[in-house]
Amino acid sequence: MNYPYKKGYWETKDHKVIKIVDMETSHIKNTINYLKKHRDFYDEYYNLGFCDDDDFESFDYEDNSELVDRKIEELEAELNRRNEA
């Protein structure tokens, strides 16, 4: 998906970076629901090039689901701060 993790910020689908504290409450709730359904949001895939013997592309994968958990915690903390949890 190519969204870098930035503590305290959320990057929208049109790649606008906003502070979590500036997000509408409904946007925060929708984002939490989205991240719960897309545990691979911050995962990364790397193209390692072509393999010689099989002539196909090789990829490496990095599971960053812990970043999804951190972002959900950040968003929930903001809801708690607003007494909206």
C-alpha cells in the first residue's frame, strides 16, 4: 500500500498527511475499523529481481502488523482523550 508509519499522523488515501488530533472523530473511528480489516496496511514487499533458474521475479515480504496495532492504539488514545471511546 506504500504508506509509511508516522507517529501522531495519519496519511489519507489521497496521501494528505494530517495530525491525528486534527482528525474528525468520525474519521478516527472509520480509520480504526479500516485498519482492523487491513492488518497488512503497513506491510512491505520488495522485488529482488529475476531468479536465474526459473526466470521469475523473486519478492521479499516484511510483516508490519505491529505498526497497525500501534496506529490503532494512537487513534484510540485520541478518542479516549475526547471521551469518545
